[in-house]
Amino acid sequence: MQNKRAVIVGGSVGGLFAGNYLIRRGWDVDILEIAPENLASRGQGIARHAELEDLLDLLDVPRGVSGGIDVSGRTAFDRSGAIVSQFALDQQLCAWNQVYLSLFERFPGARYHGGNVFAGMETSGDVTIVRTTEGRTFEADVVIGADGFRSGVRQIVAPEIQPEYAGYVAWRGTSQEAKLSETFRANIFDHYAFLFMSGSQLIGYPIDGPDGSQIPGERRYTYLWYHPASDEKLADILTDASGKTYEHGISPHLMRPEHVETVRENARREMPANFHEAVMRADSTTVQPIYDVDNDHLAFGNVALIGDAAFVARPHVGVGVLKAGQDALALADALAECESIPEAMARYEAERLPAGKRALNHARNLGAFIQRGLDSPTDDPTLNLPLERIIRVSGRPVEHVIEQGL
């Protein structure tokens, strides 16, 4: 099919992947994004899997242009700071915004509508009218929900699907390399590092500088610290100084300072001396409540869900950007190659539903020891989570794990 109209709700990487792929297949595309400015200032670090490079190749993004730091292995540290396991794996890591900008710059600016909040949609015959709170309307043959785990599109087509809190959060932060001590830079910085503590886990790795620089001294180090938080504690973390609670997440500038100080105090108390400055010297501290979003359908008439609007797999698997891109490509190919929208939607769902389920279940397994309050991932042998296996399979597509017998 060609000369059809798609409206994509959500202008992050999933929406931009879908928009760029569809335009190249002869579709007319509008993207609606709630944020008035582009999202380049957001995001932390991501892994540049080979499959992600393949997705970017299809959009003529030159390899290396969008940044990346090469690491040659993974290292596990115990709660004393000693190395307890290593695994050789060549991998490239980069800042999320480098991939985002590569996609944003390739999409027609006039068709990217920032500052437009999705308000609803109505279908009459074969045409759907998408409305925004600003009073604008857009006609579509297909609507794509790429609006994240709190998807407004999903709330309309499948309101029964709600995020399920996993019982822990991920504290995140990024430090400038130049602000880190010589000891940290010599012993930790170049590692894709896993630190195992009582009931929690930190992952840290180097990424390129704010401008994409890969020059030593201009790079950054980013961390993600999984830490238990009860429902009551989470509600407190998500409540700002005025007493307003943000149900699923809070912006860094609204977080009460005492929570940031508590994170730093916990780092001083729980982390070995060679690690805690990754937290202490971060430019800012953000929190990501860990949720699961499970799903049995990705297509609802002429509406499709992609990325985190479709499934949310916990960050342990590190495939959020990759999965969104793969969803987008599968949907774009189906819409271009099938003779009707119903046929295309059925093909898309059949192809991507199993992949979403696999990622979700793999991530649940990797986070189970934190969710269950175990002191160590090895406390329950049925989880099959010796430290050596965790560093082999974390942050990797589940297909790699299956194919390589990891």
C-alpha cells in the first residue's frame, strides 16, 4: 500500500523510526509529540547492538556519526569492590540522544508537531480523526501509538492494560569524565561494570560526551542503580514539594532534594569506596520506577502499538530502543507490502507479539531477585542467576541469549 496517511502519537525514537520508514515507503506521515521542543536533552546511555546499527543503516545513518564508546568486556564487582567475574564481549555504548538526533534530523520538520497533546480519536468508515488538546485534527488511515508506557492511545483501545509496578526503582545519573577521580578513571571508567550489593544492583559504563565527543577527558560515565522501593516509598518519591503526586514518574526538577540526598547517603553506606563517586558526582539524579506492561494484542482495527506502548520490558535487557525500531520496521514493511490494512495489522501482530513476550519474560527473570527482596541473585537457584550468567545476558537481546545458549 502507498499514498496512505499515518498519524503517529509520540515523537521519541519509536515514533521517529516508524515515521522515517513509512515516508520512505510512500506514506504521508504526521508525528504528534507532547513536548514543545525536541527531546535531545533527555535520555541516558544505551547499547548499540548490531541489530540497531542495521535499523539505522536502512535510514542512511552513517556508522559512527551518531557516537559510541567501544568496550571490550564486562566486569562484575562484589560489595567489597573486588572483581569477581569477567566476560569478554565487544560492545558499543552511546548516549540515547545521539540516536534520537539521527532520526529527528531525517524526519521532515514540518510534519513533526511538537507541543501537541493527544486528546482522542474517532473512526468513521476507513478514516480516523485524531484530536489534540490544542484543537487540531489530523486524518489518518492508520494510527500508531508510540507514546510510551503510559500510552494514551493504548488507554483508548485497550484500557484494561495498565503498567504493573515491580517493587523497585532505577536511580540514574551521568558524570562528566573530567569530574571523576583519577582512581575511578583508572579502575572503573572503561568497564561495563556490574556491582552487586545486598538486594540491589548497579550497572555503569562510559558514553560519549554531550556533543558526541569520544576523546578521553570529554566523555561521561552513566549509572543505573536498581534499588527496592515499597508502594508507599514510591508514592513519596513521586510527590513534589507542593504535595502533588505524579503517578508513574517525576521530572528531575520536581523531585524533592531530600530524595537525591538519600540516594547519595545510600551510595556512601552501601557501595565500596571505588564506586560511590559514580553516584556522588553525577550532574543530576533521576528516578525510573520499574514497571511491566504485558499485552496480548498489538493491533486494534487500524491502530497499532509499538515500543513501550506495546510492551515494557524492564531495563535489565537494555533493548528498549532496539525493540521500538524493530516494531517500527515490521509495521512499516507490513503496511507497504500487504494489500489491505487489516492484513498488514495481522501480519505485524503475528511477527512482533512473540518478540515482546520474550523480552518481557527475560527482563522479569533478571530482576526477580530485587523484586523478591533476596540478598543475592544466587539465593534462589531456580532463578538460574549466578553472577557470571547475569553479566553475560544482561543488556542483550533475548534472541542472542537463546541462539548462543547463554
